[in-house]
Amino acid sequence: MINGSRHPVKLLILAGAILLTALAIVIYARLDPAESIFFPRCPFHLLTGLYCPGCGSQRAIHHLLNGDVLKAVSYNALAVAAIPYVLLWAILRIMPERCRYAVTLRERLYGAGAAKLITGIVLVFWILRNIFHCISPGLWL
């Protein structure tokens, strides 16, 4: 018996996730969020005039998918830096529990301590990007 045939629902969920991810990649690669009405604007920025940690991430993904890494970083450096971390999480998530190394790595990189550290990084990024934007409005973080 093939291992995956015991869990057809999991395979369907995985296939659906892969399909949705591929669709999102095509949409973000082809449509520029800065010019398209298809993409939502940040409600926090609209209400306060300040930038949230996610502001610019849609534009960053668009430019990253089109090969312009520097422009992507200029829109949201944190989003670009987080992509390898999120991809590693996805890989470790689908690895079997019997792979002890993967379990240990997942616990260390994505456990409670990591959550606290990431929260701190996001908060510092949020504050600094607004301070630097006030000092130099053309500068994005």
C-alpha cells in the first residue's frame, strides 16, 4: 500500500495548497499591487498614516517574483528576509515525525522562544520603519 493512500484527505489538502500557492504566484508575478485595484490597501496605514510591518509586502513579493530583489527589499525588507524562514517551516511541517532531526529543528526554530524573538523583531521593525520614514520619506524599510 502506498503511504499516501491511507490519508487521501491530507493529500487533497496538500494538492489544494500547492494549487492555491501556484495561482497566487502567477497573480503576484503578473499584477503590480501598486497599480492594480485587485489588491487591498493597508487599513492601518489608511487610518493612521503610519506603516505596519506588512506594508509594502505585496509590492515586495511582486518585484521579487519579477527578479528585482533590491526593489523588493526597498518595499519591505522584513517580508523578503522572512521568506526563507517560512519556506523552511513548510518543509519541516510536511516531514514525518519519525525524522528526529526535523522535529528538533522545528522545535528550536519555531517554538515558544522563537515566537517571542520574532515578535520582538517585528515590533522593532514596525517602530524603526516609521521613525526612518519620518526622517527621510523616500526611505522604505
